Amino acid sequence: MGSPTCAGWPATADRNASPEPALPQLPDELEAFLAPDDANLPVVLFTLGSMSSIMDPNNLTELLGGLCNAKWKTMAALSAKAVSRVPAELLQHPNLLVSSWIPQAQVIADPRVNVVVTHCGWGAALDVVTGGKPVVCVPHHGDQPVNADLLVSKGMGLKLNFKTVKATGVEKTVSALLTDPKYSQRAQELSKAVAAETCGRHGAVTFVEQLVAEDRARRDSKHTTDIVPAHRPFTAALIGGAAVVAIGAAVLAAGLRTKGHA
């Protein structure tokens, strides 16, 4: 089998990358929750990473409260510490499944999942782009606000302020993404473009790692802080570190070429 031809890869990239690994079956609990039922409700994935353990309990409760309603089912990845910080009655909502661990990339890519609510760490942002899902961004610190702004600017989601978030606002925002097809359509456009540029998520991660290594080598050899190659203008606005470069790499094609979302 020949080498994959992925446009935009670094000149030093290994194009003999392994294909996308086969996905394992989801845990029974998650599979059962995603299985269609008589109500045929859409599914929302709520994942904040480690942020759920450090977020103010009131803000976390507002977020989770807005996600618990009769309009959709919510699969929430929450640590034991996070669970202990929200009202017990909220956790008993019939349309809520809480798990301490969820295979994030696999669940986001699952066609039965409709919307993702996330802090927009680089891994989560990369997963929603490659998985083609509209996203509610709730950034907290570090690279998260930049990642969130990038995804919102490309038309695939909306952003909430974690400091002032209210349950009613969460419900309204998720409803907007579920009812307005433009967000899902845009997410799918970006996903397809990224797949063409980076050979899927597995290739995208390889691309990012090699891009960062190439830029680091260039910086070391030139002893300069100018690490942005002229042929990769997307990194110019995203030099906040390797994590932010990763998100820029993920949207390099679709984000810069599609009109109306510059």
C-alpha cells in the first residue's frame, strides 16, 4: 500500500503513517444510553476534563442543570470529586448518564451524538473538529479561550462564560445548536476538510506532533522566536504553544478557505 498523500504536512513528516486504528466497542452502559429509544431524543456529550474538578460548584451546577431536561439525553464525563460538588437530586435526572470515564474521541465521532459541551482543551477541540460535531464552548483558562474563539469564528458552535453561566442560558444555547442546521453543516464541512488535509484524527495528531517538532527545530537552528513558516499563515494567530498550534493545524484548510467564516 502506498503512502497517504495528505496535503499540508510538514516537509519532514512521515507519510507512511499507520491507518486509523479500529475503534473498540463502547462500554455496555454507554452503548445502552446511546441506543435509540421510543422518544428518539438527541444526545449531548458534556465533557470538561479536569476542569470539572476545579470549577466553582455553583457554575458546574448551572451547567449540568441546563443540560438536564426532557428535550435531549446528556452523557456527562465527571470525576468523583465533581460529582460530590453538585446536588444529588440533579444526578438522578432520568435523561442524564454520569460516568467517570468516557472514550471522548470515539463518543464524539459516534453519529448518535448530536452536540458536545466542552471546555475546549486542545484534545477536546481537536475531537469536535475531526468528529464533525457542533460545540458549546465553555473555556476556563490557558489555551481554552483561544481554541473556543477559533471554533466559534468558524461557525461550528457558540460560547458561554463559565463565570456567569446560568441553566437557562445553557438550555437555550444547546437548543440553538440542535435546531439550527447551520452549525451541524459547518461542523461536517470542517471535519471533511480536516480529514482530507490530515488523514483523519490519528493523522491529525501525528501532523501536529511533527509540526511542533519541525518548528522547534527551526527555532533552535535560527535562535529566533520567529517560528511561523510563510506557507502556514494559520499558525500566526495561534502561537500560544503546542496545544494552540494543534487546533490551528486541525482547521488549516476549512477555516481559511471557506468564505463567510474568516
